[in-house]
Amino acid sequence: MRCGWGRDIIADVNGNTSERMLARLRAGETRALARAISLVEDGGAGSAELVAACRLSGRRGLRIGVTGPPGAGKSTLVDQMARWVRGQGQTVGVIAVDPSSPYTGGALLGDRIRMQGFEGDAGVYIRSMASRGRMGGLARGVEEVCTVMEAAGRQTILIETVGVGQDEVDVVAVADVTVLVLVPGMGDEVQSMKAGVMEVADVFVVNKGDREGAERLEAEVRAMQGLGASEADSVPVVRTVATTGEGVGELMGSVLEVAAREQKGVGRELRGLAEAGLRLDHLGVAVRSIAAARGFYELLGMSVGAEETVEHEQVRTAMLPLGESRIELLEATAEDSVIGRFVAKRGEGLHHIAVKVDGVDAMFERLKGEGVRLASDAVRVGAGGHRYFFVHPASTGGVLVEIVGGGSE
């Protein structure tokens, strides 16, 4: 069966027919959505063209990442969250990432089996994705699958990670709001997670809140985040009982509040940049090999102005001047570097947009004070001696933004 419809969809996305497949998605055809997701997940012929067409559709949903350790009740909670969203009259897409079967490579547990009660409801589409050995809690292609679901009109997308540990925080790069689910009895596990996934959560959930120790865990989480954080920066802590739906309304209220705050942060950030004399500095493009990639740009008549290795970032850069700005090719010098992980996860492509402002230090403090999520803990010195910091994609509409100092900075 799969081979047959696989040929159909390849025909749909090749040779001027991406628009036809997109039209089927926008019309709400569940079968077309299933086929499109399979194509994107497998990375088959025409998948990149389909994803590009979906991005151009202009549809964007609210992406909610649900993460936490194994056994925290994430699947049951996601089921209840989906029911709440449907109760508000919105359509839902669920991406449930499971461990891979050692025999088939497919999703081992199959969250669709655990999420029952949506049969016949075209407003809910649930898809299991196998992690296929990837670390970080997600599967390859989750972001692209979100894009396809959005093009198909899914207004809220729930992304459930496979059970995660301390540093498995990939969901943050995909989700607009990240929910971390904890349960009583974790003991020292909460302390061990503090330096990783605890720091990226937008909402904490103490699930199985009817169990002994729930109140103590809630107090511990509040105390941990209170160290060094202002009241305005505090992350909501919600207690739920997923099996009954208790607390889910409060949870979703906190999620929507965080999402609205992030959107306001985007507006404040853009206004602040405009007032600072915003101009494009460069586009950062991650490549596997600068030597292989530069040939195309040289065919266009561009030439490499400078190459430099930035040791502390484990990256080699090549600058190609383009008018008053430039294209910056980025090649990892170590697989575990930021660019190395980006290429391994997403492939070659646009890594960040850099804008130049007057007064980079003042801008850093201003955005930090306004609650914009920053991906840098301080202003740093990079290639060419320029000073910079990064703004997290959660505050910019999904793209990493580098703020670069202008003038003599």
C-alpha cells in the first residue's frame, strides 16, 4: 500500500504540482496530510519542495512542546490537553516521539494506541514518530512535520518528546512554549535536571498531583527557580492529575499566557531594533564544507573576502561581501559544536540572521530587561573582532537572530 501512495505523492510534489498537494492539505484532507508527513519524515524525493510550499502558505499554529522523564504521564496529559483545545473549537495536531523498534525502526510504543477517544474526530490528527536513535528527545524532521500540519490548518500542535534527561532540550528549538512534566518521587532527579531541561521550561507541571509528595515537589520547583530570578521572570508551576483532567484548564491558561507574552516580546524587540538604526549585517549559512559551497557563490561573481577560524566556537567562517552586507559560510571544526549539531540535525542551510545596531551592550541589557529570551548569557567577541549576542528563536518568530555591534564596537 505504502509504495503505491508514495508514488502518488512524489508526483504531487514534483513538476509544478506542489501547489496541488498544498491545496489538498489546506482543504483538510486527512489522507493527504498522512501521506505528506510520511514523505517528509522519510526525506523522500520532493519533500523539500513540499515543505517550502507549506512554509509559503503563511499558516502558523501554536506549537506546545511537552517534555519530561519517562513515566511522568506525558501521553495522558497530552491527551487531556488535546481535549481541552478541541473544547475551544480549535483543530489539533499531535506529534508523539517514541523510541525506535530495533527490528522495524518504527515507533516502538505507538502513542496513538495510548491516546483513545478521538475516532471520527477530523479535528484531531495524531502521528507517532520514531526517534531513530537521535538524542535530544525528538525525531529528525519534527519541525518540518509541524510546518506540514500548520499548512493543513492545525491551529495547535502538541509535541510530546520521548522520555528525556538533563541535556535533551531539542524541543525548545521547535516549540513556542515548552512544558516540563515532573512527578512526585523523583528525588535527586530534579536536582540533576536543574542545569539542563529545567532551565528551558516555560511552564512546570507537577503531574500525578494527587500523590504523596506533590506539594513538596511543587515547593521545591518554586524554590529552585526563585534563586536569582525576579518575580517577573518566574515560570508558572501547575499541578495536574492527567488521568482525570484536573488542572489541565489552568495549565492551558498558563501556556496561552506565556505564548502571548512571547509575542509581545517580539514586538518590543523589533521596535527597539528599529529605534537603534537596524540594518542587515549578514546571513549565516551552515555548510558541511566551505570549499565545496563557495564554488556556487563564485559563479555568481562573489569572492571570499576573508576566512577565519573561531576556536572557542569551533567554527570556520568565510565572508562573502554582498553590497553593504555579506553572506557568512559556517563550517564546523568539531561534530559536537553548535554548527556541527545544526548540520547533523537539519542539514545545510540558513543558521541565523545578523543585524547591526548602535550600542550592542545597551541593546543586550534592554532586551534582557524586557523579557526577550536570549540565547547568549553575555555579549561576546566573534570572527573579525565584532561583538555580538544571540536572540532565541522563541522570541523572533522561529529564526535565530544575531545582534552585532556597529561603529567602533
